[in-house]
Amino acid sequence: MTVGGESVTPTGAFDRLGVRPEQADLTVVQFSTAFCGPCRATRARLRQLEATRPGLAVVQVDAESHLDAVRELDVRLTPTLFYLDREGRLIGRGSGAPRPDELTALVDAHVGTRA
């Protein structure tokens, strides 16, 4: 997982996918495929986090249905996650299933939790 140091955000691909980072403190865009077990586990963890972190938005993208975005964003493995701040800047990216504790820590570094 890479966090920080990203300077260029390919906003065109995210715009076409309907991603609206200005609506959350942190937006996580997950590229998945239908038969990907790690994708399902990551999706479930993100749902749990989204339910308890008011500043988190999660966008799920079926990689097979959005091949133009896959190519533009150089998605080579699923799941691939992109982390965008409120201004739409790419603040991190990860390929493969993140460890649940790493994902939680990254989200908590950017958004608050509900009591």
C-alpha cells in the first residue's frame, strides 16, 4: 500500500466513474472482479468502516465493466484501492487485499469515528 507522495490524480477516470471526493473526507475507490475472494473480503471491511466513519465514502467499481478506467489507472490486480482526499488528490493506492488493521489505520488517519 502506498500512501502519500502521489502528485498527479487522473481525475478524468474518476469523474467518468461518478466518484465525488468533495463529498467526504476520504473516498476509497475499489476496483474488483466478480470472482475475486479478496475483493469480497475487502468490500465487507470497507462497508463496516463506512458505517462507523462519517467522513468515509466508498465507491465500488467492477473492473471488467470499466476497462477504459482500468487501463487509464493502470489497475493490474484486484482488488486495487485508490484513496482520494476531499480535494480529489490521490493520497494513496494499494493493490491486493490490505490487512484489516492497515485499512482501518489508514481510514482513521483521515476521518473521524462515530461513538
